[in-house]
Amino acid sequence: MAHSLILWHHLGLRFLKEYTPALDSLNPESPLPKFLSPNAVFIMNGATPTRFAEVEKIFQMRSQMLKDFHHDVTRAWDIETSDGKNGARTVMVDWTSTTILKQDAEGKPIEISEFGVIHLEPCDASSRGFRGLWATKLETWMDASPVRNRMTEVMAAK
């Protein structure tokens, strides 16, 4: 993850710094739940919210199909929300994900521009979360077609 332009003294940005390796992990036992409220939802391109239990299957499949996966942050914003929830924050992140498929003999990196919004709320710091915050809603906007297209190319070449 690119760190050069980010001011890590903001709590939401520190959350992002710790959360990103968990998001990018190819371990079938995802470390992601540590950062999520029990009711956290993922929303992809404005679709219906999905709970982690359903999304977890994608993370497990990803660990079987990918050689490498990571995000590089371009810009990130940490905004303290003013909705009366003491300590609630919103992190917005402009980043690029890079994917390399295991079955790709060329090892061609697939880069996808993404924009994410992570809604953070206070939690009991002794149980889960990061420094008293956990994610309650995670929104992502991206075009995943380059990954699907490369998968099709790789499978056709076999």
C-alpha cells in the first residue's frame, strides 16, 4: 500500500492502514471480521447490502484462484461525522487493486481503479475493531470486468 501522501495521524486513516492488509489477505480464514461490526454490510456498485457471511465465500474462493491481490492507495479522506454518534467517522479512499491469477502463465497484473467508503462507528476496543472503531458499512464502486475478461482469456488458453 502506498503510504507517501497519507497523513496517518487521523484515526480513520490508521484504521484503513490496518484494515487494508486484512482485506487483501489471501488466507482462506479471512482476518477481516476483526475490523467489522457483527452487522456490517458490503455494498458493491450500489447493489443490495450483503453481510460478511455471504461475502466470505468470495474471499475463500479468491484465496484459491489468485496468486496476488493488493490495494494501493492514491488518496484517502478521514471525515468525522456530525450525526451525533460520538467518534463515528467516514473514510473515503481512491485506490487501485492489482490482481494476478494463479493459472495465468504470463502472470499479467490486472489493475482496477476503485473508490471506497468505509463507515466507522465506535465499539468496545477490547473485543473487536481497531482502536475503538469498527466498520458498519463498506461501499465500493469499481468495474470488475477486466478480471473477468482476463479469467476468460486464461481459461481459453488452457
